[in-house]
Amino acid sequence: MDIQTWTFILVGLSFALYIGIAIWSRAGSTSEFYVAGGGVHPVANGMATAADWMSAASFISMAGIISFAGYDGGVYLMGWTGGYVLLALCLAPYLRKFGKFTVPDFIGDRYYSRTARMVAVFCAIFVSFTYVAGQMRGVGVVFARFLEVDINVGIIIGMAIVFFYAVMGGMKGITYTQVAQYCVLIFAFMVPAIFTSIMVTGSAIPQIGFGSTISGTDVYLMDKLEGLSTELGFTSYIDGSKSMVDVFFITAALMVGTAGLPHVIIRFFTVPRVKDARISAGWALLFIAFLYTTAPAVAAFARINMFETLNGPDMQGVAAEQAPSWVTNWEKTGLVAWEDKNGDGKMFYSGDERNEMNINRDIIVLASPELAKLPNWVVALLAAGGLAAALSTAAGLLLVISTSVAHDLLKKGFKPNMTDKQELRAARIGAALAIIGAGYLGINPPGFVAQVVAFAFGLAASSFFPAIIMGIFYKKMNKEGAIAGMLSGILFTAAYIIYFKFINPAASTPDNWWFGISPEGIGTLGMCVNFVVSIVVNKFTAEVPEDVQELVESIRYPKGSGEAHSH
């Protein structure tokens, strides 16, 4: 069977499964819509968290960045993994003990202020929105290739599907669909990785194949890749071009931004006890590690296969009529293009002026089975996995946007007398509007998937993280300090990113950046601004009320920390 038939079968089956689960576990109350009634098993919650966590950026774009940028792409791997550990150890259990649904809820109550809550709502919606635009782009890439339509049509199809099951099921539907999505996405990522590893290095474990010699030779995989990269005019694969300062700042921004990401924090409210929140965090880390340790291997295998299929074994180019099938398949989506510059009828791919190929880095993972000439069903399986990754995260983010609107803006802000039913309706309308906005940003993206996501993390790092950390660990931090800190942090970071990315992109060079920090890493500096402003303002303003100080004490020193109190 051809790729398209296999894709319809496998994607169709996986969608039937998700929609079946969404209908079976439909939310009947706001508690089920927001936190799945708080009754999810820690292992299931660990899987759902991993699916929520591993977005289109992890599944589709991360290996693509590593494949094109080599060593420099490693910052995404380190930042996202480190961030998850930080979240699991320093934040999740305490927020769970506090017993609030959302981050703005925590900030509003901890800082005893409606203004603080509104600032947090604004930050939550802004960050989630930036992030969900990246997911929509990922969904569009997958649909464009496998339905052989333009990428914008792909995004619109994706919007319709996400809308259906995020709005129907709420958190309860999303949790159980995410367990299924984790199983689909990890199977889809590992099967081609294992096949390719066996073909290239003879090892069935991609992580070991990554450091092995190529089958039938005594040349190491990484040595061959480095040799080809430099010979073809690309930057070195194993040496980074970024400065140590910038690598540190980007990694820290991704780490700390992760810890402030609202859609992952909510996951820890769906288990029965605080202890279960810690256990499910450990399980999630294990489930995430499978994909994260495999991604660099997938990137390296795909890169070598790409050089060889485009330039032939002699690296002199391949005649256009013998173009590999993956090139003709991806050309239809507009994500791969060939221009015969020297008129010799041969495709040639290099990193200098000889280059005739324009290849979008977001296609690497989806194209990897075609690059390795694997069977058609493996290609289709990867499509199902890519969609599972993008849709699971998009659904989690849309839920954050809809709860921020319904619960924090309306119920706790402008319309305190809303009934449960009205609140649920407002949450669904909020999700619908968010999907339309995210789709627009997916069609007109401000960068490739992982870069857009990196900005979201920077904004989360500079706004939420200090307010949450000081809210838990520094009981004397008052509302004036927290509000001033959040506003100064997010405004500073957003201004820096907007200036270098939109107003004056030509000036975006290490010489013009402050202290050599790129826009992707500026969130770390924004976080420092936030901490400093908070502490200074705190010194000159009123003391925190006694009852709030006692509340903070009780979160940190768990007396009888069995059941967490719910609303």
C-alpha cells in the first residue's frame, strides 16, 4: 500500500481512539473539566504529563534543530529536561498542597491581590498563546505532507480536530486521551529510530548506535558526520558556534520557563494526594527520557542519510530525474525546494554558495523513515505520532487559556456570581477563540516551531517563575513586590525579543546583544530583573499580613499532608 493509504488507516485508528476516549470520559462538572476530578493514577498521570510535555517542538522540531545545528541544538535538550526536573522537585508538590487549579489562582491568593491575579492571567494567556502557535504550525506540517495539501490548509484541519476534543472533554477527556497519545507518539518515534539504527550501525538501541561505528567499517558515525558537514561547507557538527554565556542563558531560560509553564503545573492537580504528585513526576521523567535520549541519534542518522540521498555516495550531486522520493513528496508542501543554479541537472546540497536545496528543518523527523528507505507503514506511523505530540500539547494549552478566561478573569474577577454551568460555557467559548488566534499565528509564524516555543519559555521565565518561587520559599514577599517584579520582567524580555526579532532583525548579532545574550536566552536576564525589582520594592512597602505568612509556612512544612484540600 502507498504512504497515503497507510496514513489514513493509522491516523484514522489513532483518532478514533482519542475521540472514543473523549466521549467516554466527558467532563460533567467544572472540577472534572479543570482537574479531572483529582482521581488519576500516578503512572497514568506520568504518561499524560509526558505527552503534554513532549509537544510538536520535542517530537518534530528538536531533532531537526540538532540535525541542522549539531552541538548548538543541544541547548534545547538540556534546557527542557532540566526544567522538568526543576518543576517536579521545587514547584509541583507545593502548588498541589496549596490546592489551587491555576497559576493565577495561586498568585492571586498568595499575594492577596486581584491586581496580582490579573497580571498573572495576562502572562498565562500570553505565554500559552505563543506556545500553542508553535503546536499549530507542527500540526500543519504533518497534515500538509500526508494529505498532500498546502501547509495552511493543514493548520485549518488541525484547528478543527483540537477544537473538538479539547472543548468536549475538558481535563478529564484530555488526561485519558493523553495517555493514549503518549503510547502512540513514543511507539512512532522509537520504531523508525530502531530500524534506522540497525541499518546504519547494526545496533538495535539508537542511543548506543549514536556512539558506534558504521556497519561494515571502522569509522565512527559522528566522525563521518563531522567530515561530511565540514566538506560540504556546513558549520562543524560537534563544535558549537554559540558563546558559553549564551548557551548558559538559553539553557537557563528554557529550564526556568518550563517550571513556569501553566499547562504542565495543572497536571499535578489531577492526582489524589501530594505524594502522588511527586511519584507521577518521577514516572513522567522516565517516559520523557525515552524520547529525549533518542532524538540526537535520530538527528544524526537523518543528517547522514540526507547528505547521501541528495549528493550521492561520491558527494557530487544526484541527477534530478533520480531524485529520492522524499524530495518529490515534500516539494508538494513547499517545505523542500530545488533550484538548478549551475544548470547541470543535478541536485546538490551544501552549506555554502554551491547549495541548490532549500530544506525546512521542521521536516527532519517526519522525513527520516523515507530518508532511510523504510517501509511505507513506518512513515505513516510517524505521522500519527507527530499529530499525537502536537495535539496533546495544544489541548493542554487551550485548557489553560480557557480556564484563565473563565475561572480567573470572570469567576474570580469580573463576574463572581457565575454559576458552575455559566463558567463551563465561558471556558468552552474561551477555548474556541484561542484556537482561532493560534491558527492565525500558525499560518503566519514568527519563526520555526522550536524557536517560537523558546520565546514562550523566556516570557514564562521572566514573569511567573520568581513570583512562584518567592511565593513558596519567601513568606515575607508582599503583593507590591510581586506585581512590580512580574511586570518589569515580562516587559523587559518582550521588548528585547520584539526589538531584535521584529523591529530590527538585521541588528541581531552577538556584537549588538547585551552581554552577548541572544533573544532566545534573554528570559534569564528578565528573571533576574524580576527578582531584583521584587526584592527592592518589597523593602519599601507594607509587611505581608500574618495569616498569609502562616499559609506559606503550612505549604512548606506539611502537617498531615495526605489529602490536599479542594475548593
